[in-house]
Amino acid sequence: MVQQPSALELDDGNIVVIGQSRAQLFVLRSDGTDSAEIGRAGGDIGEFRIPVTLAALRDGQFGVVDVGLQRFTVFDGDLSALAMYAVPITHAAESATRLADGRWLSLKLSARVGDSVPLMLSDTDSSPPRAIALLNSPPTVFIERGDMGFNVPVEYGARDVWGALPSGSIWIARAGDNSVEWVLPDGSISKRQGLPVEAIKTKRGDLRRWHGQPAPASWLDLERPMAQIKSPFQQVVATPSGSLWYWMNQPDGYTSERYQCRTRDDAWGAAVQVAYGSRLLSIGANAAYFHEFGESGEERLVAYKLPACGS
């Protein structure tokens, strides 16, 4: 398995997987035949250094963000590299993506004010970015006791989550009031009303990691306190049609993960429970793809067929 994987289902049903530990694309064939590796370490087109994310584009194309090379490479459905674009210096490659129409999106962490971070948009490769929204995005590190007199377990705090559809529409799931904002390709903004969510209480037995931060071994572990409440805005993933699946909680005594869908007309839809420690990576036309840890700690990519959102 690769470190910090990203997975994307293509129009032909094949699945592309990347990870920071490998400088190739892995292609899992939908017909069950042997997988293939595309690319190698290097700096030419179709080569990689530290690929981190995949982005679905229009017409079966997809893009790969490489933070090592600070660039975005576009592939067609046949896995041929079509073009590569340098990530503008005004955008941070760690969070950047390039939309099919040439616009760039990223978070500007250097402009953080408290927990607020601007979401920046550029209309072209060379146009200056502008802030289209302020996102609530608490830091994902603990504040040392000597800095403020106490530890703040911010890892489980509510945070706004954003993404973009192949159509170019941008969505923002707001943690503060559980609303969803849509920024359409023409620049217009629509906001859906908030929906109630249940509180997620943490437990002493929560010894797994979420976002890379281990829970404390006991309540006396002052160096790493555990938040009393977890926010459901830890993970939100969009379907190709724009329905949003939220990580909701860890029910049944922390033996599973619960995800629930929110429809485009802003209603709660179907819910599923998957293996404990599963993290939803992406959703395609045929399946949803999760990163899981097995009983002995091995990592694996698992595909589940999700129910229709409104069912």
C-alpha cells in the first residue's frame, strides 16, 4: 500500500491510485486483470516526485498534483499525459487544484487569521488570486502547555471542508451552521440551509488515529489530551453528481465508521457503516473507495457499493 493514498475511478471503471511514497500511478483494472504502473521518478511529462492528490476533470480526463515538482499534470482516460502546468507561485501546491477551465484553487495558509483561512481562486495560470471565501480551518497540531498554559485538542474540532466537481462548481461544507455553499462556474454563490447533526462524544477506548493524531493512552496523558466532542466535519467527499457524504461518528463502541449522504436539495439521505478505521477517499460511478487498516495493521484499498443518496 502507498502512504497517504488518493484514489479516483475513471469513466471505464479502472481505478487510479497514487501515494506520496511512490512516484508512479497505480491502475487497478476493473475487469480484474493485473494492475499496471504508469510513470516513474523524474521531472519530464508523465514523471513524478511526490504526487499527492487526484482531480477529476471533464471528458474523462484527470489531473495529478505533484508537490515535489510543483505542478499539475493532465491525463486522458487512456492514461496518456496530455499537458502539465506549473502551480502558480501564488498558490500552495499542498492544497492546489486546477479546474478543467484553467482556474486554480488553493488554501492560503500563510494568510491565516486565527482559525480562518482564505480559499483563493485564480481565473488563469497568470491572473492574481482573489479570496472567494473564508474557511474555518483550525490548525491540526496541539498547542504546547508552555505556550498558553494548557493544551488545546484541536484535531477533532469542526472545520470547513471544500472541493470541486468536474463541472467546475465549488462546494464548501460549513462546520459552523452545517450549511453548504456552492460557487458556480459563473461566479454566483448559493447557500443551502443548515441541518441538525448529532454530537460525537469521544471515549477512553478511542486508541485509533484520526488525521494522524493518536488519542491518549489514558485520561492522565496531559501531553496529548483527547477532545470531548468530535465534529462530523472531519471528512466530506462529493459524488460526481454533487451529493456529499459526511463522516458522522464512530458508533457501536468504536467498532465501525458511519457515513451519511446529503442530497443536492439539502436533505439527509442514506447512511452506511464500514469497518472501524476506514477513511473515505473518493466516490465514483461504480463504488466508493476507502483506505482501511486490517486487524494486524496492514493497509488496504477497499471498494464498497454505496446506496443511492436519497434512498
